[in-house]
Amino acid sequence: MSTETAPQGLDTVVASIENQADPSQRIDIKYVQEDNAFVTQGIQTHFAEKEISIPAHLVVTDFQLMGVIVSEILEKLSQARDGETTFDYAPRLQVLDKVYSLEDAGEYMKLSVAESE
């Protein structure tokens, strides 16, 4: 993983995740400075679904969170494709003993900590 800083206005790829069964399904995770968020790049290309946006403050709290969430969603996307079924983003998901919500935010599905019920 590179630690170089990108010129102002450019996005920096901080990690990539590949499908073990199909390495051509690679998803990059980029930091978008203007949004102060980490976003996926490749879900739209490979699965025709919205990319995911994870606010930076959630990642700073737990860097592992970003990879675990994206990996879990990619697994579900791959299973839907392999089974030729429809995929829909779950409005809530539990990762690392915390509950998060995913809501439509235009171009992305935005991750946030779920409200307690």
C-alpha cells in the first residue's frame, strides 16, 4: 500500500479487493478528499450497482471496518450474480459487532452507524 499523497483534487487508491474466484472482479477503495470519504470504484462496472461511500470518521475509528464491509457486500454481489438472482443493498448490516445502515446518496450508497432502536 502506497503512502504517497496525491496532488490536490485527485483521489488516492488506498486499497484493492479482488474476488478470489474471479480476480478480474477488482474493487478499488479510494479516498476522496472533497467528500472526506472512502469510496469504492468497480462495483458499478462489475455488478451494475451503486458504489459505496464510507465517511472518513468511521474509517479512522477502525480501518479494518472498510475492508470487512466492502468484502461482505462483494461476496453477496458475487453470490447474486452466480445464482442469477437480484441483488439489493440491505438497509442495515452488522459488521464487527456494530450495526450500520446503507442509504441511497445519489451516486453512492452511504454507510453510517445505525440509530439505536
